[in-house]
Amino acid sequence: MLKIGIVGLPNVGKSTLFNALTKASVPAENYPFCTIDPSVGVVGVPDMRLDKLADFSKSEKVVPAAIEFVDIAGLVKGAAEGEGLGNQFLANIRETDAILELVRFFDDPNITHVSEEVEPYKDIEIINLELALADAEQVRKRRDKLVRDIKTGNKDAAAEDAALEKLSKGFSEGKLAINAGLTDDEKKLVSTLNLLTMKPILYAFNKKSGGRNLDELADGRADRAYELIRMLGGRHIFLDAVTERELNDVVDADRDGFRQELGVSEDGLAELIRGAYETLGLISFFTTGTDETRAWTVSSGSTAPIAGAAIHNDFLNKFIRAEVIDWQKLLELGSYAAAREKGMVRVEGKEYVVSDGDVMVFLHG
């Protein structure tokens, strides 16, 4: 399951966003999420395609794809040296697949900012610097351990050290590990370090309904943040954590109207999850029938056997073929029988690359 850590400076809305994501104030059985502990929640990914396929198949059960979100304690300057929760904070991030970096994006004199000024690009730089400092220390320790093996002529150790040297140089230039120019082979050599700044980062700008939001003030602060993220090769989204949290108490049918009243046009949580999928290069395919309609998550570019393995490991090695049809085409044709009759259900082999929105049936030995 995909695991994303929510990080940011203290008092920027991380816990509010986490509560919005996990709908923590309502009965768990009513929603596709569960709470593992007070700071970890598994959230069902909203996908209207899944709902339409479930209606089409009259499925008894609907199972969305899931993301595990981790609400990680607020990061402070000096975390890499153990300030605040320091090492505990950084260890929690190491266990995630990606980082959601929440950044305050509004002025409000009643809400204290840890740096006493709201300047998003500086907040991003503080967080990323602490992550990079922790990584630099990891790299230094690993290189120290390789010295003996390198002296004995161990080629693997020498190759790994060369990759680590490239990382060290990148850190000294203010780069994140993901931007240090490692080849795919070099990334494999250093993968056991589980570097924080090798993880994809999605930046989320937390706005405030009725507040002085920086994109509307147009005083340069928003543009400086956008430019930094562009330079980092990242992407950003907007959300309003407080509004999304308040929407937990609004029935589904009234939510659009509630958003309009508050002047919030976008579904921030849906945008967040879409952004997470794009940042990580993920797609969804579906299986559907009267018993169950389910969404499955795989990396973009996955072949049919790899997609099958998301369902069961046996599908990887014992894969024979898959029947495939685009979800929308299936709905348009009205039934599997009609789709087959018109030749729209394709039979694909091991080399087939799965597309987002495929409905698939696997045959294995």
C-alpha cells in the first residue's frame, strides 16, 4: 500500500489535514478508511469510475484503492541535529514512499508562524535542508564503512562509493538526492539507505477560506514559492485544510453547495490524491463483477503480469493472458457480452502495458 508522510513546520495545519483525510470524527465503518494508530490512517481513494463500474456490475462490494497517510510531528530547524522530535521525526519519514509537504499560504495575525513571517519558499527551504542534512550524515556514515572494502579492491564497494560521492557533492550544492543526477544503476546501489530526499515530494499550499491568501495578494511571495518548486522539479497543489475538515460533518449531497458558500471551488482532498498519484507515477486499473468492484494501483508502465501481481503473487509467474477493455467503453456498450460481440474486449499477453482505467480479467496457470 502506498504510504505518504505529511510533513511541515509546526502549526501549519498538518493534523487538521490528517483529520480531514481520515474523517476521524465520524464512525469508521461508514467510510473506506481505518485508523492504525492516532497518527496513521488508511484512506480510500475517491474515484467516480469505480462507483460507475460498481453500479454497472451491481456489485455487492466496492473496494477503492488505498493510501496510508502518516501525520508526522512538526519539523523544526535543527531536526537533523536532534532538535524537537528530531531523529524520531526523520525515522518516521524514512518509512514512507513519498512526502506531502504542507506549507502555509495565507496571512492571519491570529495564527502564529514559527518564524514570525509567512514566506512559503523559506519554509520549504527549511524543511528540505533538514531532510538533506540528515541524508548527508547517512551518506557520510556509509562511506566510512566502505573504506576497508575499497582498499581490498572490491569493485561493488567502489561503485557504491562513487554514487555516494555524487550525492555528497549534490548536498554541498544544496541539491536534494533526487536531483543529484544519479543513474538508475546508481540509485539501486544506494537504495538501502532509504534517503529522505530521494523520495518524491508533493507540495501542498494550505489556504484559508476568507483569508488573505498569497496567490490573491500577488505580492511576490506566491511566485517565489512556485519558482523554487519548479527549480526542484516538483509539483504543487492547493487545499484548505480547515474547510476540508469541516466538510466531514456535511452530508455528501450538500458538500458542493457548502464549498460554494465558502468560495472554495476545488475538492482539495481529491486534488491532493490526484497530485500524489501523478507525483509517484501511479495509475489505477479495475476488476468488476457482481461480487466486487475493486480499484488496483500500479506504477505507470507496468505490464499485465505485474498488474496481476497486485491482485495475487501467482499472477506474476503463472500469467497466461488478460482480457482488457477501457472502463468507459464497457459502460457505453452496456454489458460484457455486448463488448465481446463487438470485439471490444481485447486479449493481451505478457508484454501488454496497462493503461489507466483498464478493466481487466486475468487468466493464470
